[in-house]
Amino acid sequence: MAVVQDGLDQEDLRLVPAIGRRLPRVTSILGFNPKGNNDGLMKWRKEWREKNPDIVARCEAEGIDPDKFHAWRGTQVHSCLEAAMKGEVADIASHDWIAPFWRRLETIVPDLRSPIWSEGPIDGAGFDWPADVDFSFHRELADGTSEKHYHIWNEEHGYVGTPDNICTFGTMFKRLTLFDLKTCEGLYSSRSPSSGGKNPSGYYKYVKTMKQLALYDMGFAERTPSLNIQQWGIIVLSERQESPQIFLTHNPIQMDKFRVRAVEQVHLFRQHHPQLYPAAA
């Protein structure tokens, strides 16, 4: 891994061809802790490897980086959803590491109607994406080739990321919803410990994901102001529960609070990495 500077590596940054700048990824910003370092992550990875030698061995046999196993798994489930949105079935859906999560997600796919974004803009799906905005970029692969992917970015605050899905969702009231999809071991919780919640880890993950959605939402507001996102949601596929968890909010005041907290995190990141923001230096 090529270290750029100040502890950041090439996976923390992404080139945005449309503006000719490298911007930090949303996930890197939200995972940044000025008082910490990678020791906690390294410790967790070491413990996970020791507890799961069979998975590690199989990853290595199948050409999967064991340290990126969970990210790989999430990406594959995303690909299953993307295929389903097109009326197709992804080959990876039958993989024994993916099938349990796909089984959970497949139950709600019929409710994810009229998608206009699935890890990238869907042309001709009910929203006219601006012709003068190029959301695409190319990700370099280990074999020297590249794959085309898509992202959204925000120049005001300086970040980039790839939202999961925008579609119409709801029973009584169908709203255009910006979703983030998570595969994980435990459950999420929208109740804070101070309000009686008994899952502080799940609450932390919930808040972090809502801030992630807030940053994506601000990116769309800057790039595509005519896009009227009416609701924000998290789909959690947990190893501990057969049915998916779905968290939704259509309250703009509540979402504004997450936007404020997300922007505070961006500013904290900027203070510690001013070299990434020459215009503001």
C-alpha cells in the first residue's frame, strides 16, 4: 500500500476526474479519530484472523485479501442487489458466503421500486441525470486493468463517496429514498444509551451510517439540485437475524442534525489534513 502522507494511503483518497482533484472518501472521514491510530484496527484484524483460520485460508486460496473480507462480502451483496434491480440474478448470489445475506435482502427487493441510482446513475429510469456531470471514475485492478465505477462528491466541504441506492420505498407513503446497505455480525440500534438503548455499539454504527447518508445527500444537493430525496434509510443484513433491519427517517429536521454532525466530522478531518485542501490553506 502506497502511503500518501500523514497516515493516509491511496484507499483513503479518490481522484475525481471531473474536477481533477483527489478527495478523501466519506468512509475515511467518518472513521477518522484524531486521538487514535490504526492500532485498534490492527488488533481487531489480528484477533479476527486467529478466530477464523478457515476463512483466512479460503480467502487466500480464492484470491481475496483476508483483511478486506468483510468489505468484499458487502461489495458482492451490493452486486446482487444491483443485478436484481435490472431483473437479473448475479452469479455470486449462490456463493455460500453471500447466499445467507442475499436471502435476507431478497425478501425486500420487490419493495425497492423504480430505482434511479444503484451504485451509479441509472439512465432512463425516471430521473434526468445532468449531462454535464460525469459521475464515473476508473478503479485500477491488481492485473493492471481497470473497472468503471461511479461516485458523488461535494466541493464545498471536500469529500467523495459512492452511495448505494436511490429508489421509491414505502407502503402507505411511497418516498424517494436514499439507502445505505450494511452487512455485519451484530444488530444496529436507533436508540441511544441515554434514552434506554441497550446496544451502544449498534447505536454508534447507526449514527455513523446516518452521517454517511447525510454527506451523500449533500453531495447530490450540490451536483443535482433538482433531485428531491424525501427519505433516508439503512438496510442492515445481520448474521444474528434472518430478517433485515430497516431504519427510515423522512423528518428533515432530524436529518439536518445528522448533517451538522457529519460536517463537524469533515471539518475535524480537514484540520488534521490541510494538505488535502490547498484552496482552504
